[in-house]
Amino acid sequence: MEVQPGQTGTSTAQCPEGMTAVSGGWGGFGLVPHFSTRGAVNTIGDSWVVAFTNNGSEPQSGQAVVYCAPLQ
């Protein structure tokens, strides 16, 4: 996702059906992450959510990353 200068944006990475989020994080340069957290707990379609702020003068891109495991 692209974040304009002075703005905040949120990126969500979703696990496939039948999987649960076990860890996550983000990728990108020039953005300040505010939080990186699991979006749901022990549900089908768990996710990882990251909020970014762009303190620079140019648009910047970042993306949440999620690592998934089978639900048990």
C-alpha cells in the first residue's frame, strides 16, 4: 500500500482459510510502523495488521506480512 507524505495507512495480510496467524511483520522503506499485531485470534482467516506513517516528503510503500499455520 502507498502512504502519502504526512499520512497514516494500514495494511492487512490475510491467512488462507483453515490457517491461523502465528507471526507477522512488515516490509518497506521510508515508513514508520506504529503497531504490528495479529488481527484476529483462532478464527478462520486470521490476519496481521500494521499501521504506518510517512514522515517523508515523497509517497512510500509498505506491506504487512503474515506467517500462517494450520488451525488445530
